[in-house]
Amino acid sequence: MTPTGAVRTFGAEQIIVSKTDLQGRITYANDVFVEVSGYSEAELLGQPHSLIRHPDMPRAVFQTLWDTVAAGREIFAYVDNLAADGAHYWVLAHVTPSFGPGGRITGYHSNRRCPEPAAIRAVSGLYAQLRAEEQRHGTGRAAVEAGSRLLREALADRGQTYDEFVWQVITDAQGAAA
């Protein structure tokens, strides 16, 4: 899908929910996910969650997300998604591993809310820097490594982890909205 530049939002009371298997294939999509993404449930189920990946999203952020949940930890992340019609929509994602018998990870669960506009502005600068660095290295593993390195350096300069960065953005955006 080619991005159109159209922006889609959803209500503050709405929560996008999806579940995936260990390979990131969608096993569950709630009605809000179906509505906002513009895909039917049948079109979503069984597809890789990357189906809704916006090409402007830094790969380094996804690498951080997947490394975190694969290690059994939750993560909050700001993500720009791509709808079936080319519109895009930002989310504040809370992704957690799902555990089965014996504590083994069996899949992943994500709740996504509509972020404050101030939060989108706050992450956009860093994400643009990451994208530019990744583009200098093509589309493969080298791009992900370069973007991840820059992300680690940028966060170290701030004295923060990615989680701390996201929580600061959440707190600052809530203050700006008040």
C-alpha cells in the first residue's frame, strides 16, 4: 500500500486490540482494529502484523519492540501505522508477551490508544533522524543496526532508556493537553 498522507484518528475511548503468534501473524483483531485499519477481519487474520507497517516508521523502533517482548517484557511504543486505503494513524502501543504453560511465550498481545498530538510531535523528530540514518544504509540488516545504534546513542545522550523516553513523552503530552 502506498501512503496517501491522509491522517486517520480514532476516539480516546477506543482501544485497538490485536494478538499475534510467535511469528507476528495476527490471530485476533477487535472491531476497532478492523475499523481503523480499513481491512476486514478476514484480511487481517493470519497476516503478518507488518501488514500495517508505515514505511516511515523506523525499523530500529520495531527492533526494540520485538527484542523487548521476545525477552518476556512489556513495552510501550509510539507507532505510525498504515491503513488499507493509504491513510496513516498514530498509536501508543502497549505490547506484552502472552505466556502459556511453563511460562513459555506463546504469542503477543497489543492494546493501542490514540496518542496526544503533542506526543506525536515529540517523537517525530527522533523518528525522522532514525529513518534518515537507516536510509543511508539501505533496507537490510545494516539499516536496522545503524538505526538501532543511533537510537541507543540518542537515548544515552538523554540519559534515558526507550521506556523512559516514552513515559516522558506521555507525561509531557498529558501536561500539554491539560
